Amino acid sequence: METALVPAASKVPTKGMKNTVMSVSRFAVVCWAAITAYTIRLHAVTVYGRVIHEFDPWFNFRATQYLVTHGWRKFFTWYDHESWYPLGRPVGTTIFPGMQFTAAGIYNLLNLLGFQVSLNDVCVFIPAGFSILATLFTALIAREAAQPKHKHTAFTVTAAIMAVIPAHIMRSVAGGFDNESVAVTAIVCVFFFWIRSLRTENSWPFSVAAAIAYGYMVAAWGGYTFVLNMVGVHAAVLFLSGNFTWNLYAAYSVFYVVGTTLAVHVPVVGWTPFRSMEQIGPLFVLGAAQLAAVLFRQKRKLSEREYSRFRKRVVLCSVIGGFVSLVVLDATGVVGGLSARVRSLFVPHTHTGNPLVDSVAEHQATQGDVYLKYFDFLVVAFAPAGAVACVANNRSPARVFVAAYFLIAGYFSAKMVRLVLLLGPASAICAGIAIGGVVDWIADEANTFAEVANGGFKKPTAKTDDPPGTAIVGPGNSQANGKKEGMSKPVGRATRRANEMSAKKKKSNGGGASGEFRIAEAPSLIRLYFAEHVFFRKSIAAVALAFLVTTGRSFVARSHVMAQHMSEPSIVLRGYAPTGDSAILDDFRESYWWLRDHTPEDARVMAWWDYGYQISGIANRTTIADGNTWNMEHIALLGKCLVSPEEIGHPIVRQLADYVLVWTTRYAGMPGDDLAKAPHMARIAGSVYDDVVQEGFFVDEKGNPSDSMRESLLFKLSAHGMVPDVPPPTHYEEAFSSKHKMVRIWKVKDVDLETKRATNQGEHKKCDAGGWYCPGEYPEALREVLSTKKDFQLDR
């Protein structure tokens, strides 16, 4: 069979057209990704208006209001006596203030430029706006880690995935003004600049940008320990694998020193990087880097035998010194143990042992169906392939980092459902790398579709009648220069052998002529097989294209559905009337507004700790506890009041509160109310007060309460008037019931007004020499109750 001939000049415009089409397509997809990353998160704004969601965002909004009104100096010396009554809380030194400063800065800048915006609107839209930055930085990581010929497509595909992946949307919808909404952007920013600092021997200055981004990350979210350890693990792997370079040494040293210097200036962090077991590892990596530098220098000066002895001594002394240091630090208490949340990531069970931490739904272990729900089949299928490709082919520091990031984030996401958030960018990167290689291959196959008409490429056969201006199209052609074969010089056996080897090499690695299989991420055997079977290769390319289009469209459509679902705020609900029409249930805000408008400004409201943030932020009333978990013993006292019988709980309540608020959503068809949370209340209270029974608080499927539940104050306040035969409480009178009976507010009778007056006038406060740190004390009347408590100790 004669070898097909095509004009040599015809290849050039075809390739140029392909590159143009690909460039335009990439640009369009990246623009779509940036726009969609913002718009897909605006569902709640469209339906409910510009509303702050959930519980924690209301505290963040209130703190931002205080920062804007009083300035940063007073913010860091703010002791809030309107929460955690009567103890209060030093807010400025116990939170990660990065998000508050970001919102305040944007608000002040926009108003300075003449844009009249409200602080509420800025806080509502920040999560959606930061999602654009997170999308672009994630795509930059993929570009840095992808094979050179696939960098641009990997960037594009990763941006498209990250823009809509539900694992990121879950913490970045408009109105979800929470730390994670800006922290994810900070995480991928740190990671990009870190791997960028390792690209060449002169790239280490980028580690300064990584350190600055890390400093912001520390200020924004407590998950900064993951970022620090991720970089430390990566550096340690590179050092231990014998890949020491002066650029790596400089990059890690600069990152750790500058980043940690910034971190210790965040009040809530302080000297924790040097005193926490969770953060001590990267410090040891820094020490190991110094030892590696010494060994590297000495290797050039000493003979091989002398260097071997020197290395053994250094390693032995270092291991012994490190072990002794850890023992001493642990024995002296300088370095603390792992926190309950971190311990839960390394134990085989789903509980931390701390009932307060275990009561939070997002701290539970991840179920298997969560991955399909938050990543979809497309990402689940391709992300592992991308991670494997990073370590199997052309390993580089960036590719090793991406694979390690995917593996470690995947492990932690399986231990705690909240940490699925960390796996989102890693999965988008790995899937983008894998899909990007496939897309480029499909484009190449489409560009060389003429192969099919030619019956595939065969090895060229010598001809003497080639017309001028033609070239043989096919792999292994060493004379395709537009010349007639007769014009070429004869070659020897060695030259022919070299040409054959060169052709095989090109065929196997994806480079060279248009007829070759060009996906650099694929194993060499697959590349070689596909290069020799044109029809099969084209068929597979067509199937792959159909698969990507189908699953890609399904992924985007499902992400939009998930975005709508995750945008539903907990403070405003949507229900359906008997007629089937949609209805907005605004009982929670209605109740908080009632407190704001119908109670004295110094009114104290007792409610389960979940709701404290919303009560403070919307009703502007003093709360007994809120969503922070810094004082478990105080929350246990609150739980004791609610799960104990009325006669036992009231003497405590009258010292602390004027009103008691309970959620009763089960009577509106939503069972997740305070009665459903009673088992957690009992376990938390019982872990501190031995007289509280920890088990036996439940309501069965028929609505019948257990004996312990029926006797509790909580059941009376929730069920009286709603369930037959539930007597009215003796020491409380109902003050308000929301429209759909989802919230009930009770006024406390016989409040100890003298104790309230003394507390309001500061008689129960103890201020330090500076005058701003003024923690309150419990009333004297509670001394007997408090004497029976035991501080919670986690069994090790």
C-alpha cells in the first residue's frame, strides 16, 4: 500500500487553527468559571435578600460592627459582657480576626471611593467574591503541577471545577460570613506561592509571598495548622528523599521564619507555634533543614569515607537530641498535648470524648455517600488518576506536593465531615490535571482526523516520484522536509539505527509528528499502543469526548442544584402551605425582633448555646452562652438548668436570666429542635455535674417522652399547650410564641433583681491593672451549686 502524501505547507495552518481554537476556548471557559464562581453562590440573596446566615456568621458580623465603630485598638481590648453572662468574654484576643478586618477594610475603602454600601451587604457578598480568588489560585496550582504541554488546559479545567464544586460551595455561599469563606482562598494562595518558590534554583523569593499569605491564613481561621503542617511535610519529604537544594533550603527557612513571625502577632495564637504538639513538627523540619545544609556543605569538603562517618554522627546526635527535647518539653508542660478535635482525627472511633465537641454535627465522621454528594462522579473518577499521575510521571516538587495534598486532605476529610472542605481544592487540582491531559489529547486527535481517511499511518515506503513541496506524514519519518527521496544522501547502518530509536522514543513520549498519541500523563505502554492503532485511538477519543461532555454537563447542573440547597439559610426557612404554595418561615428573626422591641435593654436571655450568636447579633440582648466552646463548664451549667426538673433548675435560672428562649420546630414539621438536642445537653451537663443523669432523654417516634425528658424544664417549656397533659411551668410565664410555633419565649418569675443590679454595676467584676480585662464572677447565691461541679477532664 502506498504511503499517503499531503502538502507539507498544509500542516501549519491546521496546527495554528487548532491552537487558536484552544486558546479562545480556554479564555472563554476561564471567564465563565470566574463569573459562575460568583453567581452560583447568590441563590439565597435572590430568594431571601441580603441576609446573614446560620449562627457563627452573626457573631462575625457583630464583631465586624464593633471593629468598624470603635477601631482596631479598642477591638483588641474588647471584653464583651453581653455574652457568657455573668463571666463575659475577651473577644478581641480569643477570635481569629482576619475576616473581620477584611470586611471592615473593604467597607471603608468602598465608602471612601464614593460607593455607599452597608456593612451588612459587604459581609453578605464577601464569601462569593472570595470564591473567584479561590478558583484562580487553585487553577494556578494545577498549572504549576501539570505537564508542560498540558499546563494551560489543566489551569482551565481546574478553574471550571473549582468554580462549582459543592465541596467549596458548602462554605462560601453569599450570606455565609464565616471564617472558612476566606480561609480557603488563603490556603490555596499559600500553596501556590509555596510550590512556585520551588520551580527553579532562583525561585525562593516567592516564599515571602507564601509566608505573607500564611500570616493572613493564621489570622483568618484556626485551620492554619493544616497549612503549616502540609508545607512542613512536603519540605521534609523533599529533604529526606535526597532532593536537597539551596533553593529548597532558602524557601522553607524564609517561609517558616517570616510566617511564624507574623503568626505569633495574632493575639489568639501568640506563642502557640512553639508550644503546641500540633505545630511543633514544622519547627523540627526547620532544624532538619539546617542539618541538611551542613551535610551538603561537608560532602564537598570531605572524602566519601569521612563524609559517611560524619553523616552518621550528625544523624545519630540529631535523633537523640530531638527525642530528648520532646520528652523534656512534654514533661515540663511547655508543649501541650493534642486538642480534642485533632485527637479525633487519629482515633478509630467517631467521638472525641468531649461531649461538647461531639454535639456539633460537622465534627462527625464522614459517610461514604458524602463524596458523591459534594464532588460528583466526574471528580471522584478523575481526581485519583491525577494524583497518581503526579507521582508516577515526571515527579517535581509541585507534583509531589499536589499528590501529598490530595492524600492527606482525603484522609482528614474521611475523619470529620467538616474537613471535606479541605479536599475540595485538592480534588479540583488533581481532576483538572487528569482531565486537562485528556482534553488536549482529544484536541490533537481531532486536529489529525485525516489519519482515518488514510487508513492509519504505516511506515513510509521509499518512492522516487514524490512531487515537490510534499512531506510524508507519519511517525518515524526522518526525511519529511519537503525534499524528494532521491535528493537525500545515503545513510549508514548506525545512522538508520539512531533514526529508528529516535522515532520510537517520540512515539512513546507523545512528542513529534501529528499521528502520535500525545497525552503525556498516560503510561508509556498505552502511548505506544495507541500510536500504532489509529482507528482504535480515534474511537476512544470520540468516546472520551462524549463522556466528558455528558458528565461535565451533569456535574455543572448538579452543582447548581446543590448550590441552591446549601444556600438555604437556617435563620429563614422555606416551607409549603396546605395549598402547595411556597411560604417563607421567618419565626426565628421574628422572635429575636420581639426581644429587641419588647424587652429592657439589660434583659438577659437564656437559650441553648447554639442560638447565642443570633440573639446577640439581632436582638442585641445579653446571652448566657453562644456558639463558642471556650468554657465547657459554663455551658454545662446552662444544660443543667434545662434538663433538670423545674424546681431544681429555677433557683439557678433566676440568678442568670430574665427570659428563656426555646426552639420548638417539631410542631412546624421540623424535628431538629431543643428536645432533639436534649441528649447532648444532658451529656454535657453530666460530664461536669454528677447529679445530672446523662442518658434517657428522648422522645420516641410516637411523640411520647421518656421519664427523664417529661420531668425536665425543657420539656415543659417546649410542650405545654402543644402536647396534652403537660402541666404549665410554675416559675415561668409565656411571653411570646412565634407565628408557626417554632420559637417560644418565657419570662422568668421571681428574678433576683439585687444580683442583677450588682452585676450590671460591675460589683462582680475583677479587672486587671490595664483596666480592660474584667472577667465577671458568678453570684454568691450559686456558690453551693458550683461547689458540686468538676472541671471536665478528657481521658487519655
